Amino acid sequence: MNPLRIAFFASGNGTLFETITTRCRSGEIEADPVCLICSNPEAPVLQRAQRLDVPARVIQRDNFSSGVEFTAELMEELRSRDANFVCLAGYMKKVPAAVVQAYRHRMLNIHPALLPAFGGKGMYGRKVHEAVLEYGARISGATVHLVDEEYDHGPIILQRAVFVMGNDTPETLEARVHQIEHDVYTEAVRLFAEERISVNGRKVTILPGKSA
């Protein structure tokens, strides 16, 4: 496999984008961040990309007369950067099916709960933590998964858990989960960079590392 050339999709603040980019640049992950595609022209992630010298483009569905044209523009940007891997990092739009298919088993997302619980359409951000608390769950966490054509549905790569405390609010639970998200996402990308992920249907196997 060729070295990972990562395209990021983001819509918001971009802390996860910055963490993974910085860890690639430091050598912690053997991968090259090649571009950022953003759905929001006002998103702070664009300033982070400029500071980190990662090429960024705003590509919004509303600016295209059809989904076909929008998808074609996304694919052209990815091809022009020779991107062979995609990381969704707070991307608040559904990725077109043709893009998902082009990057089958090469596109990651992170969800702030332990899938398959508390996932699906409309379950994002603080809404997830509100649902966890309302249900009375005792643990929550973060899930890194491959992206398929359904929301929060692709094969699971890694999960990490946190305890839900009796006095938690959506804000405190969100903060606790956020603390683990960057490390678990970094680990998942690193495993792909080291060619240690094998996918068979929904079953994901983490292969042993190469001997020194």
C-alpha cells in the first residue's frame, strides 16, 4: 500500500483535524495531510488549515445545481490531491454515496458514543450525550468506524469507554468523551498507516505490528 495521503472533511472548529495533522507532521503517524474540504465558509477549521499550511477548499452542496455536480467536484478535489484516505473530522454533512464507494474501507469517522448505541441520523454533538443521560446508560465513549452509506453504521475499528457519573450533565459528559476522542482517532489512523487493519464484512481484525 502507498503511504497514506489524507484528505480531511470538516465543518466546525477543527481541533481533531489539527491534532491528527500535527501528529502526522511529528512522525507519530506515517501519513501526509494533503487537503481539507470544508462545508462551512465560516468554520474556524479553515484558519487552522491556513496556519498548518494544509490546502483547504470550501465545497458546499448549495452551490451546485445537482448532487451529481457536487459529487463530481468533491471527487475532482480528492483526485487532484492524490488523496487515498479520508478522515471525517466533525463533518456535518452526509458524504455522497459515490465518494463513499470510491473510498470503501478507506474513510474514517468518529462518533461520541459506543456504537451501535446512540447513533444514526440526527445523533451528533451534544444531542448524543443528552440521549445517553436520558436513557440512564452507565458507560459511554467514542467509536472510530469506517464510513458506509448509512449514518454511523460502518464496521467498527476502535472504541474507548468512559464512565457516566451520577452528577453528569450533557456538557460534562461531552467534555469527558472529547478527552479520549483525539487519541483513539489517532490510533485508528496509525493502524491504517501501518497496514494493520483487515476488514471482512463487519469484522475488523487488528494485525500484529511488524517486528523491529
